[in-house]
Amino acid sequence: MPALKLAFAETQSAQLLMLAGFVLLGWVLARRTLRMRKRVNQDTRAAKAALKTIREHKEPAVPLCNAPPEIQRWQVAMYDTQRELTAELDTRIAIVQSLLRQMDDRIDTLGITVTTESTQSMAAMPVSKDRQADLQKRTIALTDQGLTAEQISNILAAPLSDIEQILATVGA
């Protein structure tokens, strides 16, 4: 019987040690879980605080209001210059519009129709095949002398577009 008591005592001590191990393991796991939750809660609070500051941050209505005083003075001077130039341009536009209205009124009272120089020369001189051939010959001859299309147009008293067209077709 004493051997049985001894075996029973050893079994009880092994069971007690195993129970103590489980309790210790449970305590370590519970403590670790609590620490993780605490860390997660701290991170969540920090993230919420950062989001709140981002949401509450509003850009100032005036650009560069947080800038140094020299920059702010420069900005005010630029705004003043902008206002002055805008006012001057508006004034000049109003003057030009007024002058155009006056011209239109005078043209209406005189009954003059406005025609351009090229339409006058075309109306005054109908283009015939003979004239076109003569114009082409003279244009080629003047081109051979090294004159430009504008110079040829002035010499022949012909529209520049006609001279350029002849030069384009001839390939000079």
C-alpha cells in the first residue's frame, strides 16, 4: 500500500504540475492578447486623430497667407498691377469700340461701300487668257532676274496671290 500511495502522490504531483503549466500558458496568452489589443487601440486612436486633423484642415482663402511679409507685400503689389492693367485695357477696348461705332455711323451716312484693293483690281481688269499668259511670261522673266514674288507683284501691279500661284505652277 505504501507503494500505491507513493505512485498516487507522484501522479498527483504530475497532474498539479501540468495544471500549473496550463494556468501559466493561459496567463501568458491572455496577457499577450491584452497587450496586442492595447497597442491596436493606441494605433487606432492615433490614426483617428490624424484623420480628424486632416479633415479639419482647411486651406486658407487667400493664397500665401502664411508666407513671410516680403512675399505678401510682393503679392499685394502684383494684385495692384493686375488691377491697373486690367482697367487700362478695359478703357482702351471701350475707346476702340466707340471709334468703330463712329466709323460705322459715318460710313452709313455717306453711303460708301468698303471694298478691298484686290477686289478693286480684279473688278477693274478682267483676267483673259492672253493677259494670264503675258503675266506668266513676265513673272518667269522677272523671277530669272532674282526678284521675289512681292517685288514682281509691285512691278507688274498684279495681286500677290496671282504671282505666287504662277510661281507654284511653274515650279520656280
